[in-house]
Amino acid sequence: MQIKKFTAKTLKEAIADMKQEFGDEAIVLGTKIIENYANGIEQKLFEITASVDEEELIPVSKQQSKNSSVKSFESEMKNLTEKIYGVSSGIQKVSKTVSREIKSGNINENILNEVREILLDKDVKNKNLNTILTKLSQYGPLVNHSNKEEYIRSIISSMIPTSDFELNNNGKPKVISLVGPTGVGKTTCIAKLAVISKILHNLNIGLISIDTYRLGALDQLKIFSEISNIDFLVAYEPKDITKFMRKFKDKDIVFIDTVGRSQNNTKLLNSINDFLKMTKIDETYLVLNSTSDYKILLDVAEKFKKLNYDGLVFTKLDEAISFGNILNLVTEIKTPIKYLTNGQVIPDDIIAADSEFIANMIYSGKIN
């Protein structure tokens, strides 16, 4: 793997320099703004850190002759996850042929007790704990101290629903809204998804914000959109959404950033719905803070159902001390996880949901 930094006056120019040298297979590992002083004048430069496998360093002219199929978000970010964290998405699964031959009831009790203590320490609820131990027991004497982790991760993985991202094929933009309580990181999450869409996939992106209440929220997205050269509009009333969607009719993806609201304020949740129902929303992601108590997560998930979310994003993994609550929630509400975020860096700190990766995270208590 080759890693190099590229610096330019704009993020777009830095990305262009990266692709010129590394080609389209390059992966962005980090972005930051550098303050530079030349002749007493302050100048801001954009620096990106990029990597590429040595075998993929072929001349750009040859790359252009290759099929220019766009990778899915999932394959791109799973590749990024493996490069950054050294974790492959393939956790060894128990062979189906072998499992059919297993007789239950003969597993070592010491192993069950050890696993029970580990999962309780990870805040896994008794209901899920009993499910895991029951399934583990079914593998009988095949489970020992040296291989138990592979079985446990495989079992946990089977309990975690995830779903992939796909673009619309009907010629219309895919509309994605993010909803959730205050302070969970919706705006930063949208910025990460938007820059991955724009810079790495060359998609035509539009941003709409209805968060006109939180101090600085609009400035944050406005600055980001200017840096990334992404069209950005602010909806002050529901009818603005209909007007903006006509302007964005040629976009590939339109992201809608909503205002953070307490799950207990029904009136304000309804006001968000007034905006969202003005256009066809293809997907709505409920953004949740992974450090929250399970009861809070469940309460938020139940009360935000009126916004018809169909996917979950768990943020602030880097601040959490255990991840059992993720398993507890998704097994209760049966809603797939779309993405995980683990920091503020754009676009690095976002991970496409992978059940095996999440299972490893829950059991080990670590992101890697």
C-alpha cells in the first residue's frame, strides 16, 4: 500500500491531484484544512491523505479504458474499513454441514459461564444473552476455549439486521432524510455521506436543511457545501421542499438535514413531518448516539416511528465503552443498521454497516 498527502487551494483540486497520480482506486484516509502564510497573507489550503494498493498504480490513461462502473457505497466503505482498521468483513462462519452433525447438550459449562460474564460486561440484555448461549450450546463439544469467539461472533452476526444502499434507477433523485434527537451528529453524518457521494463517486448531490433553529447549524453546512462544491438550500417552511425538489430534479441524491428534537415533544416531531411529507422520501435514517442508555435508545426509537424511518445510524462509537445496546435495540425493533460513525473527520469516520464487523465490535468492546 502506498500513502501520500495531497495539498491544494480547494478540496476538489486536491482530489483531482490524488486521482491524477493514484487513479480512481485511491482511498481517502483523511482531510484537514491547513493555514498557510505567504508574504504576510493568510491562505487556507486543503490537505487529503490518500492510499492505494501498489498493484492498482497503473497509468490513468489505461484506467480510463477500463469499465467505469460505480462501486456501491458498501463496497467502497467496507474496503476503507479494512484498510483503516485492519478488520476484514469476513468473520469465519460455522460450516452448515458441520452444524447439522452437532449434538447439543455437551458443551463445557465453564465456557458458557465465561461467555455469560463477557456479554454481561458488554451490556447485552438477558433476552439476547440467553439466545446466544442457547445457540452456542447447540454446537456441543465442537466449541472449546480456542474457537469459542468464532462461534459467538457468528451467532451475534446472525442477530443483526443490516441493509445496503442503492441508487434509484427511475431517473429521479434518491431522497434521504436524517432524523433524530439533538446532538447525535446528524449534520456531520450527512456531510460524510455527501462528500463520499460527490468526491469518490462523482455523483450529483443536493443538500437541503430544515434546521433553522440550532445556532450555527446552517453555517456548518453552508461552509461544507462551499468547500465541496455541493448545492445547498435552506427550507424555512414546508412548501420550500416542493420548490427545492424541482430545482434538484437532475440530482442523483438529495440529502435532507432535519432539526434535532426531543422524542418527548410530539408537537415538534409533527412539525418535522410537515416538511418531509412535501416530497417522496426514499429512505429515512434515525440517527442514534451509541453512548446512550438502552432505555433511552428504545424510547427514542419508539417515539420517532411517526417519522417512518427505515434504517438506523449509530454515531459516536469512539466515545462508547460498550456496544451491547446496539444488539439490544436492533433485536427489539427489527430495523436494519445502515451506517456507523466513529469520529468527526470527514469523510473518514463512517463505516458501512456490516453484521460481522458489528458482532466483532460488540463482543470485543473495540471498534477494531
